[in-house]
Amino acid sequence: MTGSVQEVSTVDTIFDYTGTETDFVLSPLVTPTNLLSTFIPEFIDSSFSWIEPELGFTSFMDIMSYIEELSQQGSTFQYKVPSDLESQWQPTAWWYWYVDGDVEIEQGSKNQNNLVRNLTVQEDQILFINGDLTMHAGSTIYGNVVVNGNLTIIGQGSSEQGISGTLYVNGNVNIAKNLRLGTAKRPSFVFAEGEINLGNKVDGYGYFLSHTFDGNQGNITIIGGVYTSNNSSLPPGGVTENPSFIEENLYEYAIPYKISVDPTGETPPGEVTTTFKFTYLKLN
């Protein structure tokens, strides 16, 4: 039991900061699991109005088990295997998909002119992958993806990779050099329970939340924020404020408007809801 907590604006708590301010402190309750577990009931209620969403998730695995259960019932998410994505010319999750197993999106063969194969999730949907996700050179991830494993993006030579969406990862994130992030209108979000490691040459609008963050390879220009519960390594001036952040788009980004944090200081009545939150300790 973590004790008394407050529901506060996610933007006020996290995204109004770059994470590099000397007075910024990341609440221990602001984690990828907490963000996702807060968002999922809202997402289920909006997407599938005929079912009552489950509440009170206490771990990343709880969330994945719930989505798997829904997929097996057959009226909401569709149960898929990795080949349902991997075998497509341009891999696309066409509906609410739960994929059971590791997914690797390789480059097309030589007779396909070394086709760059991206991963696309349809608008207002979330792809759940119960395993690792591996992307190859030149690829881009479009849309919102939950990965119950590690995320690896592999580069080759001068290839440029991209993220244009929101990624929740219950593991580590390793990304090759030459990463293109989102735009002012659609920033990229990468939330990992473990480590995030970036290669050099990263540019664009993006927000990163993780246990530790390593982006000290050079040529890192992030307009957004980097938030860690342990250590972050960034080049000087590597993170700048995003003045164009649109709070009204949080649902589109698969992020809750409010999140529970530990109470600090005096708060005007009516602006927060004080509750109790029960959690399990996550061990590395």
C-alpha cells in the first residue's frame, strides 16, 4: 500500500516540465504502468460501451492478462499470433489486436527492392503485444503500442528510423542512431519500466519516461521531456520545452488526463481526489 494519493493533471505533473529543471521531482507513482492502468478503463469504456471496464490494475501483467481475456471472449479485441502482423506487406493492426508472442518486422527481401516495412496501428486503437517488438532499418512505428517485453529498433548504415505514436514498454528500449521523433501536433511518447537507450542523431518532438535514460551519444535534440526515477544521461541542451503541447489530445495519445501521485504541500479543496492505491513492488 502506498498510502494516500491525489489525482492531479498529468500535464501539470509531467508534461509542463522538460524533466531537466533543478526543481523537478518525478513522483514515484508516475510510472508507465500507472499511466497505462489509469488510461485503460477510459479506453475500454469509450471503445466498447457494452462492457463494464475492469479497474484496480496493480501491475503491467494484470493489464495484459485482462486484454488477453477480452480477446478470447471475442467481442472486443481480436486474438492474433505474430505472423498475422509479420506476414503483411506493410504490417498493420486493422482492429483492436492482442498479439500473443514476440513480433519482428524485418525488411522486405531483395526481390521486393529491400522494402522498408513499417508498423501501423489504426487511429483511436491500441496494439497489445505479449512479447518483444523488434523493428529493422528504416522502419517507423505509427500509432499506439503496448509491449509486454523489450523494444528494439535496429539501424543500418545511414538508415533513419522513426516513432510517431505512443509506446508503453514493460522492459527495456534500445534504439539505433538516426531516430526521427514526432511533430508538434503529434509528439512521440516512449514509456518504459526499464532502461531507454538512444543512439546518436535523435531529433523531433518526444517525451520519455523510464527507470534510467541514456541519450548521451551526441546530436540529441528532443523538444519535450525526459523523466526518470533513477539516472538520466543527456548532452547539454539536449531537451527543450515544447510550447505547442495540446492537452486536449491526450486521449488520442493514449495517455490519461489525470494520474495519481503522492500528495505534497497544500492543495485547494476540490482540485484533487484523495484515495488509497494498492500496488505490488516491481523487482528488476
